Amino acid sequence: MLPKSYREIAMNVLVVDVGGTSVKILASGSSGFAREGEAPAEPRKFPSGPTMTPALMVSGVKELARDWNYDAVSIGYPGVVIRGRVMAEPYNLAPGWVGFDFEKAFGCPVRILNDAAMQALGSYQGGLLLFLGLGTGLGSALIADGVVVPMELAHMAYRKATYEDYLGIRGLQRLGKKKWRRHIGFVVAQLIAVLHPDDGVLGGGNVKKLKKLPPGCREGNNANAFLGGFRLWEKEQTQSGFHGDATAQTSVLWNPARKEEEHESAKIRKLEKERRT
């Protein structure tokens, strides 16, 4: 069953999760989303790869979602996104993404977030979250008290290459499962020792290839990428889509305790008013 948060979106949102091997989509509302008492829709997908341009992605999404109704689009992009704009070309797809007008192409409002950050947002339960996505490449993100902090850990130096070269699909194929798992365990332990997160999530398709999860981590669900995309448009957010400065690189996108805090604040105000009278 889809999470209840899927049912709290005021508008119909199409979420597009762009990966190095496939593009997956799911829409809230209409037939693309489970209302109360209905069976949940399954995400749809089509292949991506090194020849896929943004124009091909948009046309593929439109064709696949032709029977779904949507008012807005969320895109999880496998690369650097700053202030909602693609700032670097992807490593595993064709070029042309920087400067591409996604709103014009889709004909509706579009919000873009790094793909790992979007899945992290969907996985977030509070406190400090460390997220690593083990897929074609290596996704990484932090969420600190609701503030989404995308990271580009993948292309930082590690051993004789980069983290992605060891922890991504190329590392798995080159090293074999046993050595690959050892590198996963070592890197995760180092990050936890430095960052002291309250929660650690390992997502991506290759997490299933781990015999056991490193201490302090839980397995992510790829469906959380869609929940993260829906959360970008939830009613609790301002019109700009952010709690705070919409031009900041890191933005408060989701606070699971917000409703509870507002309820408690309302109770305190009521008690103060009664005390004065």
C-alpha cells in the first residue's frame, strides 16, 4: 500500500525518477495514484542510457503517462542541482541537460532535485539522515532537521579512483561482490563515524546485493523516490516550494514533526489565553 502521505497532495503530481539505466514515473491523482479504497498504481518505466537526451526523456515520459492527469512535475536528476537548476551534465546519460527548459517541454510547473536527495526526502523520518544510493552510480544526500543537503560524494577521490568507481555498478563488476561489499561497509562506517547521523538509509537497486546491511543502516525503498517527489509539492510548503529562502542551495523541504509542533503551539496559545482571562 502506498504511504498515507501520497494521499495528502492537493494537486496531481507526476514524479520522474531519471536513472542511468531507466526512467521511472508515477503520478498522484487520476489512475496513476491510489485513493482511499483503491489499489495503488505501479510505477511505469522505459530504458535510458548514454544516448538519452532531455528531449528524449520528456517525449518518453509523455508517451508513457499519456493516460495520467497531472498538474505539475517533479524530476529526480542524476547529477548536480542547485536552486532547482541542473548545473552539470550527467555522467551516464547524453549531454544537453544544463539549460534545458523542462517547464516549456512539459507545459506545466516543474521542480528538480538531485535523484538521491529526492529518495532521501521520501525516506526521511526526522533528525539527521545519511542516504547513499547504490545504483548505476553512487547517490548521496543528507537531511538535517528537514534541510535537504545534496552531496556529490560519488566523484570525490577514493583509493585509486573515486567513490563511484568502487561503490557504483562499475566497482561491483570489476571487484566482484565480496570486495565490493567490503568497500561499502568501510565507507559507510567512515561516514557514520564523521557525521553521527540519527538514521542511515541505503537505497538503489544494488542494495539487494548486500548480504547484510552495515550497522546503523536500514534498507531504503526505491518507491520513496516518488514519495520525495510528491513531498516537493505538499500543502505545508510555501508557494516557492521551500520553507525559507527559495534561492538557497539547501532548503527545508520536509518536516515530519511540523503538524505535531503546530498542534502543540496551538494548545499553548489556548492555555495562555485562558490564563489571562
